[in-house]
Amino acid sequence: MAILLESRPANGAITRTPLEPGRNAFRAQPNTRYRILDDTGAKFDDGVTIKRVGNDLLVTGLPEEKLVEFDGFFIRCTAKNPCELMLENLGGTTPGASITPMSESVAALRDGGFLMYETKSVAGTVPVTPEAEAPQSLKTIGVAVAAVAVLAAAGGGGSGGAGPAPDSTAPAAPTLTDNVAPSHAAGPVTFTFTFNEALAPGTFTADDVAVTGGTKGAFTQLDATHYSLVVSPSGATGTITVAVNGASFTDLAGNPGTGSVHASQPFNTQIPSITGIADDRAAPLTNQPTTFTFTLSEAPGVDPFTASDIVVTGGTAQTFTAIDATHYSLLVQPTPGVASGTMEVSVAAGAFSNNAGTANAAEASASQGYDTLAPTQTMLLFALLDSAVGPILSGGLTRDTTPTVVLSLNRLLQSGDTLHVLRDSADIFTSTSASSATFTFDDSVAPRPLDDYLYTARITDAVGNVNPLLLNHAVTVVP
């Protein structure tokens, strides 16, 4: 069974606070009706006791050893600004009892105490226990069904009526905090309002909080001085702002608040992703290092995007560069000596996060084929034939300006291979023919007295891998 304290101030707003085991202290608020009730309709045990201690009103004997203390009941609640305390189902067959300050003439008892009286015939009893030093100020009364017992607070006279001066200090605007650790919130934000003193029940509600950039959710009173409000962001990105005006609440003495306060929390509810991975190679195959460029949907935040977030297969990761906030590049070197390989880069889900701490949810990958194996033919013969004297050895002389060149390989050219014969680093003959491994052609050299010429040869494949055939044949043409 939960026991509740219900507060209804003059504005009619009702607040119900569950009572905790042990002492529950509340500052009495003028012009407020209080009810102690349970949430099941069950009756309280007999023995509930109401007594005055100094200027406070205590209700004891409740289940689970709960005690309710109304601080300042006899100085804040007066005949002109009364309080009312009702106890529902107060033991036995009694349906309820009401306690409230009486008129000034009755309230001003000689000993400064209070008086309880019955209005109808007796059908049960409510025990009222005085504090030890003022036993004459209390009386045990009988309460009939639907009867009302009235409690009068002393308005003067006697030692029991003296008390501290009324509280006239205005409560300050609350301190605002939220539950977001990163710079941006990823979802609903819980704002906590901390006051420097307890507020009058019902005077601070969700309606007293102005919100922009979001939608109000659950509003909770955590304890006498702490309240919380959940705000859900409006949109994908933006800022939630909450504000409280001091005039919107009062303390237990009825003093209106002073000052105002506001707090802001940026939010980002987006899920980051890699929107694209491109490389700088147009052809399906390459034999060169390849730069992969990664484009992110938004700038990383809590967990940055680094080279360690990229998994590379079929090659070796080299230079990683942050181009700008959303673009990054990685240079990958293909594995040498591979005839048919694939460089692949991939980024796993959860590799990085945005400024709200939300991680990328999807994996992304890209690949580039490569061929780093050069042609493997070897040269069996290279001959330079003078039409008059026959073969010209390397370093020899010739008067033939159009010598015949003969070159033989150990095997045929493969698909995509090209044979290059060069004189002084310039092609004088190329062939892709795979019909024979021997190639013959006439060189044509313009007459240049005492000119030296160097013949070399090489084989290239489709992606540019080079087999530099072992050839350095030098001749000198003389007039």
C-alpha cells in the first residue's frame, strides 16, 4: 500500500507525493489543503497520532513507520490564510478527519496550543497526543462517520504560540543541468532543475518551463528541491533551449521566485555513414599505388576517423590524409609480383562516431584490381647485320645506314604484351605479334658521319609492367 500526500493550493493544481519510510518533511504552505491518503482504499491502522511540536504539526503512527512533518504549520497557516489537513480512512470505521485553523478568537488559545472539536455524535475516536510540555493544549475527541475535527493554530498568547519570523526571502531561479556527456545529444535530454529551497506544492510544473527546439516529455519531482523534465529533439540537428522565469513558482512561505535562468543543449540525431569511396585509377587494372578517397556524411566527433579504421587487403596501407572534415584519403601500394590481384579497403560499422557519440551503422568497402607481374620472356638472340660484311658486333663500325635487325625470344608474346626495340631510347620497332618468337626488320638511319648508336629492347604488358631485356648493343656508323 502506498501512502500519498496530496497538496492542493489555491490555484487548484494537485500534486501527489508518495511518502517514504521514516520522516517526510514538508514546509506548510498557506491557503493549501493537504490530504494523507492511500492508493488502494484500505483503512489505516488505529493509533494514528496528530501532535504539535513547537510550531510544526506531526502525523505519526502511519504504516511502515512513516511520519509526516509540516514545518511552520502554526506560524504560516493562520485564520486569514488557513491550511487544511485531511486524513482519509483514519483507523477503524472512521472515514476521515479534517484539521484546519479555526477563527482568530478560537485560535488564540491561552497556552498558544490548538484545539480539536467534534461536530457530530461519536462513532470512533482519533487519539491526539500533545508534546510533553503542553499537555493541556490537546484534547481527545470522538469523530462520527462523515464528521469533521478542526485543528486551530495559535495566533498569539502563551509560550507555545511564539515562533520565528515569517520567511520573506524569495527563492532563486533553479540551477539547470542535463544528462548529456558529449557536446551534442543523440536523443531525448533530461534536464534537472535544482532549487535552493523547497517550493510550494504544485507551483512548479512542466508548464513553467519554456522549451524551444524540442518537445516536452515526462516531468518529475525528484525530491523537495529537484525536478526533472525530458525533452525530445525536434529535427535531425539543432539546439534545445529550456528557460524558467522566477515569477512562475513560489516557496512554501508563498514568496514568489526571482530571476530567470536558461540552458541550451545542441543535438544531432543523425546516424553517420560513409557515403562513398573512390579511387584515382580509371582502368579496371593498375600496377601503380592507388589513392582511395573516403567521403563521410558528417564530420566525426567523439570517435575520430583514422587510418586504423580502414582494413586493407591485397596491398599495403601507406599515407593517410585528412583532406577536410568529411573527406579522407589513403594511399595503398599493391603487392609486387602478382599477376592478378585486388586491393580492397573496408570500414566496419562502429568504426567512428559523430559529435553526439552515435557510431556509423553500416560497413563500406571499395576495390581496385591490379597486375604487378612483368612479362617473363628472355632474349635468345640480337643481331645487327651489315649488308656488305654481315653481323656487326657491339662496339663495331658499319657503313650500312639501314642495317637489318634480328631479335629472338625464348617464347611467344602473351596477350597484352608489346615488344619494343629502341635506338638511343626511341622506339624504332614495336610488335604485339604472337605468331613467332623471332622478329626481323631493317633499321633506317640517316647518314651521320661518325655517329654512335645504342640499341636496347624491352617488353611491356597491358598495365605497363616492364621486362627490360638484357640488351645494350652499341655501333658506330661511319661515312
